[in-house]
Amino acid sequence: MLRGRENEAVLSADASTAELRGDVREGQVVAVRGPLAVVAPQNEDRLVECVLRKSTRVPHPQSTALVVGDFVSYLSGAAEPYTLTEVKPRRSRLARTREEEEQVTAANVDLGVIIASAVEPHFKPRLVDRYLIAAREGGLDPVLVVNKADLLGENEAAELLEPYGRLSIEAVATSATSGMGLERLTEILRGKTSVFAGQSGVGKSSLVNALIPDLDAKTGEIQGHTGKGRHTTTASTLYRFPFGGSVIDTPGVRSFAMGQPAEESLHEFFPEIMAAAQNCKFSNCSHQGDAGCALPAAIRSGAVHPDRLESYLTLVHRAGVR
Ligand code: GDP
Ligand code: ZN
């Protein structure tokens, strides 16, 4: 993936005149390796390799230049890699922010599927909340998948999902090993473009493999083209579902820094906290031991889970609210 300011350094030299011949074609990026993109041409059942040039028109200077899911135009010249002429504006994106520059992991997707695991690694509500908010703010519908549910008792899985059941999002417990929850997940994903995001080790690849039985053949196709050998989990890749739709599998990240959540995101993703806060004595209550704060009572009554409050406070006080 290329970040805005770093684009210059990794761009190939300008194309020779010979490379600039050919018809303009359209396609979608299915994998990115440095300045090279594997592109699925529109209405053609093959993959071509394209390269980002200095001359390529990129409409988002403050953001990653080229990511999986981007729609592009390229010149189909004599030999690959073909020259990219244009990266199209994105209708949605999953991004994390690094200073003023946006680091995009996937573009033009419908669903931001946040994969967490029940255990091994432990469920991390703060990471989950940040992903859910980043998905919504990037124009995606967030979905929460809690995988490895086979390692939990039935009640434990239900308890874990309970706070998310109150939100206007789909939340499902799955097991890539036992197949639990996969039918429901299939129905959620059918016909949509999704991005799978989450910490590494939660089972993202295992879920992709469970949903796409002949996946190995398909990754082989992409590898053959880039000549980079085995699929590495360090880059995002787009796969088509046999039941319709597609998924962009992204590399796992340990942390997910994000900018300031919008006030409306806090209302959407922390409704139980916002409801309890109505009873705080002061409207500017910080819910951190302030006099007359209603949150301690809400936690004692079970209306607010302490992990959720901690997640909320981290988001609000680390980033500030806009
Ligand atoms: P990724 O890094 O998110 O892509 O995670 P992987 O798919 O590589 O899985 C990490 C480990 O968890 C592997 O050892 C998998 O076999 C295991 N795993 C994945 N899904 C499940 C599951 O549903 N249940 C259990 N018990 N193990 C799982
Ligand atoms: Zn309060």
C-alpha cells in the first residue's frame, strides 16, 4: 500500500512512449504489491498487472494512492505491466488515520466486517469499537463477527455479543472450525463487497477459506501473476465468493489508531452509555469520578458493561470529540 507522501519514492519512472500506446480499459484492483497492482479487467475473466506512474491521475492526494478495491483505468499496451492512467474516486473506504494522512486498507466496499475472536486472542472491545466506528465513518455498514465461538460455552458467546445486539449492526458468533454461524454469515455477505478486518490470529483467513472452498486455486492465480510466491498476509487481497459478492482480506493489525469519532458515532455505538449519561448531574460530566455521575450506578445495575465504558472513555479522551 502506498501512502500519499511516500508515493513519489516508490513510483516507477514515467512510461516510455511505447508503453503509452493501447486502448484505455477499466478494471478493479484485486491486489497491490508496491507500485504494481493486479487488476481484474471489467467483463473479462483474467487478471492483468498494472503499474502506478507519476502520470497516473489520483483524486485523493491526502490518502493512500492505490488500494485493493480501487477502480482504475489503464492502457492495455503491448506488454505488462500496463500503465495506470487513473484511479477513480472512492465511494467508501476503510481507513485509519496517521496524522493528517489517511491510511486506507480497502476501497469501494459495502460491509466493514470486523472479525474478533472470543478467546486466543482475547476479545478486545476497544479495538472492536474503533473498527466499527471507522467502518461507519468510511461509508460502510459495520458487521461484527466473533469467531472461535467453539471455544466458548453457548451463554458466554451470547453474553459477549449482548452489548452489540443493541446497536443497529449485524453481530454474529462463528466458528471457522465447526462451521457454527457460517450460514448466517453467508446470508449477510451474499451479493455484497466486504472487507474483513481485525487483529491477526482471530481466524480471518480461516473464515475466508471456509467460505471459499476452492480458494487455493484462486490465490495461485494471483501469485502466478505477481511472481511473489506464496500468498503473504502482509497485503490485502480481493476474493470472489462462490455465492455472489466478494471479500477483501486485510492484514491483521495489533492496534488501530483512528482520528476523532463524530458525536453521532458515539450515540450510535454507545447508546447505553449515552442513555445513562442523561442522568449525570452535570451536562459536561466526564464520567471519570465526577460528582453526581450516573455511570457507576449504571454499571452496578448492569445497564452498562465496564469494558464498554472503558472503550468509550479511551475513544473520547484520547482523540477528543468533534
Ligand atoms: P488470521 O491471522 O486472522 O488470518 O487467523 P488464521 O485464520 O490464520 O487463524 C489463526 C489460528 O486460529 C489458526 O491456528 C487457526 O487454525 C485457528 N482458528 C481459526 N478459526 C478458528 C475457530 O473458529 N476455532 C478455533 N478453535 N480455532 C480457529
Ligand atoms: Zn457522568
